[in-house]
Amino acid sequence: MVLRPVSQAINRRSTVGTELTTTYQIELTGDGESEEASRSLLLETLRRNQLRPELLSSEDIDDSHGVNVEALVLGEGRDDAKLERVAAALQRDAAVRSVSWRVSNVDKESARSTQAAE
């Protein structure tokens, strides 16, 4: 009983530096010349920015001869500036019509599991 307050204080302190995982959704619309090229461009840009793709999907846009590529991406902590750098890098490619991104969720599992130990 006497050690419980001490252990709770230690557990709270250990969550202060915990990085949360943020899931981002990135969507790229490109010219329909090559779906493979659009997917490769997105994956390479994510890799260069130390982001991990969890899901990648693409589909042709019938009426505009384009392609939509969508990725769910994991990042350590929330870093909107990094996603803006990714979007800017993608937008510089001549085959890219548009790029958008949004925060899908912030995974607080690591923080919850540490607090549950209290």
C-alpha cells in the first residue's frame, strides 16, 4: 500500500516521453499515363520522409483519364509539417494534378497501456 503512490508517480512519468502514432491519409490524383508510376512516386516520397505506408490503393478515373492513389501512412507523433513537405514534393511532379492529406487518427494505445499498469 505504501509503494502504490510511488509506482503511480513512476508510471505517469514514463508516459511523458511516449511518442504517439499518427495515421495520415494521403490522396494523389495524377494523369492516367501510368498508375504504376503514380504509386511508385508516392511510395518513394513517403520513404524519403521516413513515413510508413500501411495501405496503398489506386483506381482509374474513367471520365478524366486520370488515376487516384490513396495511402494510409503511419508517423511517429504528429508532424503536419512533414506531410506538407511530402505534398509539396509530390506536387512538383508534372504528372500530379492534385495532392491532399488529412489526419486519420492518433493512436494513444501506447499511452493507454502504460497508464493501465497503474
